[in-house]
Amino acid sequence: MAKLYFRYGAMNSSKTALLLTAAYNYEERDQRPVIVKPGIDTKAGEAVSSRIGVERPVDVLLGADDSLLDALRAHADLDDIDAVFVDEAQFLTPSQVDEAFTVAVTHGVPVLCYGLRGDFTTRSFPGSLRLLEVSHAIEELKTICRCGSKAIFNARIVAGEFVSHGEQVAIDGQQAEYESLCGRCYLEKVGPLRAGAGSS
């Protein structure tokens, strides 16, 4: 049985680079991967782009109201797809995650989702939360903090200052900048964690 995978990590943990490498490996073996990106991620337009400079056009740009199944079927016959790769998977809706699960289990196509676990306030994105709930396999992709410890949080920087309030989605390099931090540096730079507090 094919599986739904969630590979998560803080910013700069090479999520997109690993996605592009895995998709390339499929193509080297004459198999057909399909690259999906939620349309809310406007960085790089209709492409996925890694910080190391590797870029590739997406096959499916998915709107928030779109059905993942319908979008895949519009792109290709599901029997002709060998794997689905989703970049910025935290921006999937919970229902799109459920469809990804169906693609894997019912249609036998592995779905590999790469994204953030939490936002700049340490809260889960709805898509990430659903992926944590239903994925067959969950893997943490690691990166380091400015101090050398393992980074687990994504801190938002606006006008050179760390911030703890704002809309949940602000695209990196467009509305804000981000830095991945360990727990100690997050508390020092951003402030205390606040259970139950919202993003805005």
C-alpha cells in the first residue's frame, strides 16, 4: 500500500531541496512525479524554489478551494502518476490533506508532503496539524539555530525586529523574513510561549 508522508522542519531545513532531489530520482528511473504547490505561496510564482538555487515549475498550483483529487485528475490519469510531491504542505487545507491520504491509500500513489510544523507563534498550521494526525510516516528534517543547537521554531522578523503578533501567513521574503531558532533563542528573541493565544 502506498503511504502519505509528512516531512517537516523549521525554515532552512532543506525541505524544498530534498523534494526536488526526490522528484528527480523518480524521473531518472523513467517514473512520473507530479509537483504540487498551494497557490497561497506566491514566492517563486508557479515554481518551487530552494534557497540553494534549484528551481522547477510546478505541475499543479492548488487553490484553497480546489480539490486535490480533481486537480491531479485534470493534470494526468492517476494510473500514470508514480508519486505526488507537495511543497509548502502546511498551506494545504485539512480536506486537501484528507484527499492526499485517499490518493495514497485508494489509488496507490505515494504522496510526499514537505512543510513547516508550526508558524512564527509556535501554533500548528491547519494543514500541518492534519498531516500529523493522518500521515503514515512523519519525519523531522533538521537544521541549526544561530547558536548551533537544533532549531525547532520559525521566528518572524519585520523591519529588523522579531515579532510575536500578526497574520498566520506572511510569505518569506515578501511580507516578512524568518529565522529558525532553538527553544532558548526563541524565548530570548521573541518572548515567552503563550498557550492558547492566537496569531493575530
